[in-house]
Amino acid sequence: MAPERKNETRSNLVIQGYSVLQVKASERSRACHYLYLKEHFSPHQTTEWPQGRTLEVHNIPPYCTQDNVRKLFKECGEIMRIYLQPKPTAMPLKASLILSSDKQIKNVTVAYVVFRKAGGVKNACKLAFDTERLLSDKDAPLVSGLRAYISEYKAIPDVKAMEEQAEAYLAEYYKRKDEEVKREKEMEGVPDEDGFIKVTRYGKNKGSKRTEENERKAKEKMRMKKKKTELKDFYTSQFRETKRQHILELQAKFEEDKKKIKDMKAARKFRPY
């Protein structure tokens, strides 16, 4: 079922505040793609998306680049910047700020087109709906479908080249690490400008490596230290009970020693020769 048309004129179609355009990927395409555009409005004022000069375009087809969007709206006015994003936002995403003009993104759904003058947005919103427009030409090709997958497959880097690049990076990394170690050894025991000596792993007290066994030993040592220093008999009643128990133990030991001495005297016999 075709969408209900509102505010329709002979050349322009507006649905719920969005102007609708019919576009095709190329001249050989048979199916039309519909774009929904309106003037971008946000309570957050940004220098990247100036108010009144930014056009918000939804339903961007896959593999569409900035050049394709520029080709579509170049007749509306001078375009300063184009931002491609996977979803609409109030402020530009970081990925869209660093995106180059020839970079392809498969998950793009919205574009923000910044014109030099406010008339560019108005001209874009008044574009004719009945006219089928092309997104690509020889200067701005749009590669999609099977051809896009083939080009992505061909763009996969060579495994051998990746290994060589990784080995070169690791060699440079280890070289920098060796230089840092050598520099730290040379600076061992040498005070800095403020008179402080930096403690490194290459001095007399090298410390220990951060391994699971060393961490377990350190935790056990801290636990034993805490156990020795923890407060005992914190309350007065606990202190009195401990003291009374200690006195009872001493009395019991004293009575036991007296009994042993008495038994020894009784067992002793007189032997003059």
C-alpha cells in the first residue's frame, strides 16, 4: 500500500514534515530508493551543524559515500561539509568527523549536509518527487551488491605483508624498550634536579614480579600482620573476663605443682649407705 500523501503539490511530496525523493543507484538500476529529508533542528547548538544551514537526510542506502550525497544535492547550493552516521544524533559522532570523502560505510542510515547558505536547505526540501535522481556517475561511482563484496574480498591485505608489518612493529617496540631499560640503569642512583633518587627495578631493592604466587604471599603476610595488630579485649568486660581466666589458670597450675612436690617427698626413702 502506498503511503498517504500530505501537503502534496505537483512536484513536491511531504510526509509528516519530511520531503521525499526518489533516487536510484545508477542508470542500470530498476528499483527506486526513497530518501526522507528535512531541516536539522537540535537544542544543542554546534559549530559543525549550524542552525538553518544543515539538511538531515534519512534512509541513506548502503555503501553510499560523501561524493554520492554531494552529487545528489550539488544543484541546491554550495555544500561545505557532509557527515555520514549510522543513526541520528543531536551532536556529530567522532567517527563521522574523521571520515574521508571516499570511505564507504555499510551501516550508514543518515546524512547531515551543511550548506554555505540557508537557501540550500530550502532548495533541497523543494526538490521534485516525480523526478528520479541518480546517486552515482563516473566521477562518483556507487559500488554495491555483489560487486561490493568482491571489491571487499580483493581489498583483504596479504597475510605475508601483515606478518612483515607486525614483525617490524615488534622489532621497533623491543628496541624502544631496550633503550628505556638502558636509560633507567644509567640513571640508577643519580639524583634528579630536585635531589630525589628514582627507585627502579634495577637497584638493590628490585621488588618482586607481579605474579599470582607473589600476590598470594603478600595477601597472606598482610592478613597475619593484621591479625597481630587487631584489638583484643576491646570492651572492659572482656578484659576483666580474660584477666580472671588467667588467674584461675595460674591457681590451678600452682595447686598441681604443690601436689607433685608432696608426692615426691612421700616417695623419697632414707638410704644412709
